[in-house]
Amino acid sequence: MPRVIANEGLKVPLEKQRAFIGSEPVDVPDSIYYRRRLETRELVLAPGKATSKPVALTPASEPDTTANSKSGSAAK
């Protein structure tokens, strides 16, 4: 797992979560999404050694709408 940070002044969205990569190093999977972000220099490799455990991330500030939904009902 590569350890990355966002380039100066940027916040890069995570691939499948509602959170962002900022100036704190984050371990990410070696996927095409993150490879593209590295190629475009939105993300850069963080100094230091990557670990096998992902770093806890702060979710993006959006209201949680799942708390209001009733279980068993499906929207169609």
C-alpha cells in the first residue's frame, strides 16, 4: 500500500468513501484511481514507510441521511 498526501493546497477525494486526503499521510490501495492521481500530481508519495494498516480518516462534512430512513422500505 502506498502512503500518499495531497499536493499543496489540494484535497483529493478517496476512491470509495466520503472523505478526503489532505496533508496527513494516508495508506491507499494500489489501484488505478490512485495511480492516476499520482500521475497528475494531485497526490504525491509521502515521506516515510507505508504500513499494512490503513490510517483512520476524517469523513467529509455532509449530513447523514441514513439515520432518517426506515428499515424494510426500499425507494424505487
